[in-house]
Amino acid sequence: MMERTTFHRSLPAIALALLFAATLFVAFVEVDFGEPRIEEELPVNYQPGEEIDTENITTPGLRYLANSSEETGSANLVTAVVVNYRGFDTLGEVTILFLAATGVGALLSFIKDDDEKKKKKILPPSLILNKGARLVLPLIILFGVYVFLHGHLSPGGGFQGGVIIASGMLLFYIAEPTKGASHKVISIIESTAGLAFIGLGIVGLMTASKIFLANDFAGDWGEVGMLVSAGLLPLIYIAIGFKVGSEMTGLVEKMRGDGS
Amino acid sequence: MNELVFIALATLMFILMIALAVMVIRSKDLIKAAILLSGVSLIASFVFVLLRAPDVAMAEASIGSALTAIILVFAIKKTNRFEEGGEEK
Amino acid sequence: MIAINVIIGMVLIIIGLSFQVLGALGLIRLPDVYNRLQAATKSITLGAISIAIGVGVMDPTLLTKAILVAVFLLITNPISSHAIARGAYRSGVPLWKGSVVDKYGPALERKEREVKE
């Protein structure tokens, strides 16, 4: 009986979701997302460093291996695929992360810590931990910035750099249980970074190739291997780094609650 | 790298990961389980380095072994430390 | 003929590895948290630093990074084990029954009495 009523109540929601899905389908069925994949036999085991026959490329993977450095100007193939060839997927990933963080915040906002038993006396951090964390925190944040700034040259990228920054902030929360970054600042940084990501995508719409998130400046500003070689890729990774870093920091802060 | 050394190291790491994962499931102390889970992630990131995927290894090391563990610990702190049926200390 | 820096690096790495083995042995064999932290901090920090410097000496292009890693270990490892020991003591983990000295407990009591007065 109970199940029946809940099912009745959820009918409008299901109908709404179906309607939304149908709208999305109709809206996007005509849109081309990137270039068509080359569907043929998978490659025989390819060894890195091997010469590639650029005339007879049969799979997307081999195509990326052969052309990525001149097409995107990035020395790191993973970055070239993640931000350039599959940039739209990365936008989706960032959105998923944002939704997850928002969902956690919304869930936790219903819980009030009224239980007196749980409110034990907070142990203040010792002097050594406090000063040590203050010494190490700038170094960790510098390392995170380095990781996402050099995402197109060395292993790493926006996600990794952002998470490193967030773990540095976590250390700060452990060392200073009563303090914290303000929610307002975190959300401002997060929204600005998200807007910057979309804005860089729109720049792609306005330049020569007229594709969302296209990277038309690849190689214009420097040789492959230089910091400015990859056109818009480093800028996108900076935006992702700030976004992921602030989201993760906000997530940890929400989970921590008031005063550890 | 010598292929035999590579295979031996990878096999050792896989066995360690499976053993740690079984310990995570069997543990009644949830904080211990969270810490063991971060150990699984640490070994997984080492396996990614062996397989020449340093990008994934960095993400796994920082997300899996640092942030996930601490978020789990915060969540456990707000609820109960011991699973039902486990002995309270 | 092996180059001199490779030999020095090898020796440093072997020293580091033996300290790591001793530290791991201590983690298994010693009786309580505080004794085990001695093994985990002192010998494992020295072992890791020695291995890092050894790698840097073997390949001089890595020396700067190796020194950075060593300095970072030297800062963070003692701090983290200090925090672990303090947390364990404050949450009531008992000392081993053969322990001879405990200066932290009386110091804490004295501090609490001062706060009350």
C-alpha cells in the first residue's frame, strides 16, 4: 500500500524526466560532436617510439599518436586527448564533480549537530603541528599550481593539481580546527573558473574552425615543449585546476562541519 | 625494465591489493577499514606507474589515498565507529 | 670501470635500504604505539632520505629534485609522527607495561592545574 502511493507520487517526476530526455534527444540528434571515428581493426601491439605510417592510419588512437603534437602543440598525449580531442567530455566531468559537491552540501545542510554527546571538547592542535602546517602549506599549493600549469608538458593536469591544492587545504583544516576559508570566497573562485572554462570554449566557436572548445592557437605562440606552446590548453587547465581545487576544498569543509 | 622483474612486481602488487581489500571487507572497525582502503589506492597508483600511466597514478594517489580516506573518516566521526555486531571497546 | 658517483650512490642506497628493513622489523617487533613510532620515524626517515640522495648522486640531473624530496621528508615525517603520538596519548592508548619514563602525562596534569587556578 505504501509502495503504491509513493509510486503514484513519483509518476510526474518520471514523466518530467522522460520529457527532458526526449527534448535533449531532439535537440542534439542533429549536432555533430567532433570528427567521426575511424572504425576498423584495432592495431596490432604498438610500441611507443615506433615509427607510424601516417598514410594508413586505421584507428583513432594511432591517429592521435601520430598527429597530436603538431595539431595541439602539447607534449603530453594524455592532455591532448583529455582537453583537446575530448574537451566536451571533460566539461561533462567537471559538471559531474560540481553536482556531486552541491549534492553533498545540500544533504549536509539538513543535519544539525544538536547532539550534546557528540560535541566533545576539541583538542587544540599542538604548536609543532600548527607551525609545521603553516610551513608546508605554501609549498604544497605551489606544487599543485606547478602540476596544473605544466599539464601539457609533464604528467599531471588540472584535476591532479586541483586535488593536490585541496589536500593542502585539508592539512590546514587539521592544523587549525577552528578556522576555515569562507564559503563565499570558495564559491566565487569556483564559479569564475567554470565561467572561464565555458568562455574559452566560446573562443573556439569564434576562431577559424568554429567548433566549441576548439584549439586554434596550437603552436602559434611557441615550439612544442615550451610553456606557451599549446594554445588554449594551459588556460583551460588553469580553469579546471582552480575549479577542482575549490570544489574539493568546499567538499572537505562541508564534511568537516563546525569545529571538527 | 626487465620483463621478468616487471611481471614479478606487478603480481606482487596485485596480490597485496587483493589481500588489503579482503581486510577492508572483514574489518569491523570502520576507521581501520578507511585507512586500509587508502593503502589499496596507494598500491594501485604504484601499479599505474608500472604500467606507464603517470597521469592516472597522480590522480589515484591524491584522490584515492588522501581525500577519500579523510572524507570517510569525517563521515565515520559523525556516525558510529564500529559496525553492528562488532565489539565496542 | 664503474664511475665513482655510481659507487657512492649505490652505497647510499644500500645504507638506506638497511635502515628501511630495520624500521620495518621494528614496526613488527616493538610492543606498543610509542615504541613503534620510534622505528617508523627515525630509521625510516633516514632510510628514505639516504635513498633519495643516493639516486641523486647516481644521476646528477636528478640531484635538485632529490634534495627537495629529502628536505620535504625531513620536515613532514617528524611532524606527522608527533601528531600521531599526541593523538594516541590523548585518546588514552596505554603505555607498554615495561616503560620506564612518561614525562608527558605529569606535564599535562600540571598544565590542567594551572588552567584551573
